[in-house]
Amino acid sequence: MRIDVGALYAFAWRQAPRLPGAVLRGAANLGADVAWLRRGGGVRRLEANLARVRPDLSRAQVRRLSRAGMRSYLRYFGEAFALSGASREQIDARVRAVGLDRVVEHTREGRAVVLALGHLGNWDLAGAWATRAVAPVTTVAERLEPPEVFDEFLRFRESIGLRILALGDGDVFRQLVRGVRTGGAGLFPLLADRDLTHSGVEVDLFGRRARVAAGPAALSLATGAPLLTTLITYERLHGERRRRARSPWGIVISFVPVAPVGDDVPRADRVRVLTQAWVDALAAGIADSPQDWHMLQRVFVEDLDPVRYAATRARAGETDAQSAADEAGTVRP
């Protein structure tokens, strides 16, 4: 029997806001634990990635960490399905921003800011809060299959105030450049800790080679907009804040400035150098909260098929990182 995934997502978005929070969280934890016990391909990949983050852990300890990771991942989905039913007070209570002044100093003057994100925590909750509390948010979404699933995610993200550019609809990078240059104050967060194009950048990540998206660095360099690494991790809520949030969980959004590339760096190397800088800050955040890194896909070069990876590099050319960065980092669930 064929499952209509699009209809399933639509049902979840309609029904989740009506469920008591405790029921939804319990269902998410149950789903996470079942997936963890089954130890399918996604869980095994998560464990392999976490073993690179925490090489000091034993296999049994990595296994336990992956259970916390799956609970964090399914918590994100449960919260996303119910987010359209959350009030402004609840959203505000669930978010704590660190280093926000580093962003506001630019948006207050009418300038756009580029944010490099990893698949950490709940980026949809962060976007729903930021687009109202800081500045309008524009980002890029990967087209998912089946198309009905992408349409549901698109409607959801637009419903919480985000402007979404779909990867593959025209020249997304040019649209981003135009938005940064002419749109005034705005936030341009790009999920970029995994390359979904043929124009990524190879960097050092936890002492190993990994391929990430060139978008954040390329957009910052093309427009002159400041670049900040943005870390989103979960935290337990207590007392009055928990009551207002109507949830035991909130998120911390940490904004970490990335130093501009020096004039002595050759033009062809600037995207790579700036990308490595934001990746270093991201790695520090992942190391602090590895359970919140929702990376169930291959990101390290040693895990990629060598023949396909060689073909990817050949298609990209990789002779000029600046011109190779014609695609932006993308959002995926």
C-alpha cells in the first residue's frame, strides 16, 4: 500500500496544534525511540557523524548520545507541526537570544545580515521569532519529493512569516544578492552544513574533511553584508518562562560574528577562507550540544562515494571558489 506522504504531512499540520503539548511531545519521543531501536540507515549515519564530533566516547556512549539526538530531531518535527498554533507570547518565551546586539547594530541602520546555520535545534521556531522580533527573514528551501511535501513545508514557513526562495526556481543566488542589496534591514539565514549542489566548499570539520555550502560566504562577499554563524540549541525551561512558553523546552540562538576576509587573501580563496571561519564557529557549537545536530546524512568526504564525489568536483571545476558559489545553502526539514 502506497502512503500519501504529502497528505500525511498536511494532516499533521492540521491536527498537531489541537493536541495537548504533553501528548505531542510523548508521541515525538515514542517515534524517536522506535526509530532509534530499529537503527535504520539514518540512525547509523547519525551515530557515525556523532562519533566524529565526540571521538572520546565509547561505542555504547555514542549509541546513547544518538538516542538523545533522535529525540531532539523528532522534537523539532513535533514543534514544527504545532508552531502555527503557538501565540506570540509562547514563541517569545521559548526563545533566548545571545549576542543579538551584534545583529541589531546592523538592522537598526537598515542593513541586511547573512547568517550561516547548521541543522541544529529548531530553525523554524527561530525564524518565526526573528522575522517579527528582529527583521524580515528570507531564506532558501530545498525542493523535496514528493512535491506535495515541499508544498506543505512552503505553506507552513510562509504562514509563520518567512519569505522562501525555492532552490531550482531561477537563479536563487542572484535573487539573494538583490534582496540583500536593495531590501533594507533583513536577515538571510542559510542552512549550509551540508552541500546540496555541485558548488560546495571542502573544509575541516572536527579534524576531517567535509563539504558544505558556499552560499553564506559567497553572499556576504558579493554584497558586503556582515556574516554571523548562528547556533540554535535546545534548553530546558523552568518556572515562569516555562508557564508562558507552555512547553518544557525552549531554544537558545547564539549569534557569533565571523571576521571579514583580509585584503591579503587572493580572490579565488576568499569563499573558502570565509567558509572555514564560520564552520569553525559552528563546530564549537555542535561540540557543546552534539545531540541537537540533526545530521542524518553524509557530510564528511570519507563517507561519500569516491567516484561520484570526483565527478561532483569535476563538474564544479573548483578552480575559482568565488564563481563556483552560484548556489546558496538550503533549508530542509
